[in-house]
Amino acid sequence: MFNKRLLIILGICLLIVLPGCSEKKEDKLERVGLLVPDTINDQVWGTNGYRGMLKIQDKYGVDIFYKENIHSQILVERAVEEFSHKGVNIVFGHSSEYADYFNKLAPDYPHMHFVSFNGNANEKNTTSLKFEAHAMGFFGGMTAAHFSKTGTIGVVATYKWQPEVKGFVEGAEFERKDIRVVTEYVENWDNTDKALQLLDKVTEEDADVVYPAGDGYNVPVIERLKARGLYAIGYVSDQSDLGRDTVLTSTVQHVDQLYLLVADEFVKGKLKSGNLHFDFADGVISLSPFSPEVDKAFQKKIKGYIDQYIKTGKLPNKQMEE
């Protein structure tokens, strides 16, 4: 009798416990959605986001969905509602503007996790990813200063707050004390006409290497530099395909790899809410292979500096100060 009662009790316990032992719904990747403010065909930022989706699809075999030209609260709301009906449980918003949109929406969709870039995520099911761009700018600046024949290099950036711009200047000055850096700001990620006008201004001041720090206009800027026999440091993606003799190296943000990293953490149940930061040590930022125009001795030197930065978290100018 005692054994029968014990078996009954154990059976009831198993019925209660076993559902709790199964995989949590939020830890299972169902389907994945992507929102972009412009297009996935820009060959830079938007394209890299879509490549990240393809990496997730390839690894996990899940359906992916994307929507372009989503750039207002109402459009985001409609897209998220549609994604929800399709069974999407993780949504990537491929821009900083999505952080605020997602913060407002997230409480209404507790079964979904919302991921944005370079914003401020403040709900329990929202995360914002930030590339630590200062270091990549630093090593790009070192390269530009080392290679410049005129002693003047340029930056055509979008906003003054961009950490890669400050890093570029610091790296240039670390490599070469007499370097002159001319910096201009477009103040819009997509204003190609203004970017090209500012490029003219920079090159008129004798800059022979230019860093176009804006993914909406960097391709036409590099094309114009190439036509003039000048040089560039690529931005966001490896842009050597625009001309290996023109693009000395690129400061690469491996957006596609970061997408996969986030999906992996989500599946493990380890994706944190809030604002997360990523750098060289995380394997999602790098310099692309150098142009054959850049001498081997310098390539070896800068690779050594990057290895030290990965190990210590300190840029070479900070190590020199100690």
C-alpha cells in the first residue's frame, strides 16, 4: 500500500515538474523579423543586416522576414503586429531609431524580444547593440597617416559624436606627429550630394587619404577618390572591391556575425536586456586585409597593436602614457 501511494505521489510530481523541464518558449528561436529604415540593397549597412538574417536562417533553419522603409512609430507597430501573427519571436530593428519604437511596443508583446542598434533599451524584452567604434577609427587613422604623401588626411563624417572620428584623429596623431586632419560633417547619413561637396572641400586642402564615415554615402565618395587617384579608408564593410589600389584598408563592423551571436545567446536563454557593447575582442570588429599599396612592415606593426588591444583593452597611445 505504501509503495502504491509513493508511486502515485511520484507520478503526480512528474506531471507537474516535466512541463517545467521542457524548453522555455522564449528560448526557442521560432521565426525572425528584420526592420530597416531604407533598403537591404544598399551594399553597406542594410545589406549587412540582411546577411546576418541569412546566417541565422542557415544555422537554425528558421523562417526569416524583413520589411524595408520602416521609419515611423506607426509603421513599426504595423510591421511588428504582422510579425507577431507570423510567429516571429525575435525582431531586429536595424538602426538606432528603433530603440525608442521598441521600448514603447515591447510591453504589449512579451513573447517577442526586440533588438536595436546604438540606442537605449529599457524594457525587459529589449536589447540595444553598440559597436565600440573608437578603436577601429584609431587603427584606420594610423593607416591613413602612415600612407599619406601630402601630410594631410581627411574625414567626411556624419555627426560630431561619432567615436570613430575621434579615434581616427587620435590614431593619425599617434602614428605621425606632424599629420594634419581635415574633418567635415554631412549631418545626414544619406545626403550623398553634400558628402561629395565636402569631399571636394577636403581634397582642395590637399588631403590624399579620406575616411568617409557614413554608410549612406561612402561608396560614391570612394568612387570619386578612385577617379582622382586618391585613397580611402573603407567604412563598416570591407570595401576593397571598390579598388584594392584605392582602399588601403576598411574599418569593418561584422554586423552579420553579431546577428548570429545574438541569436545564439537567445537560444541559450542568455540574451541580456539593456545596452550591450562589442569590440575587437568579441570578433565583430576588425580591419580588413590591407591594400598591396601598404608596406608589409607597417601591416605587421599595426597587427601587433591590434593584438595587444584585444589582450589589454588599451590602445597603443594609452600604453605609451603608462
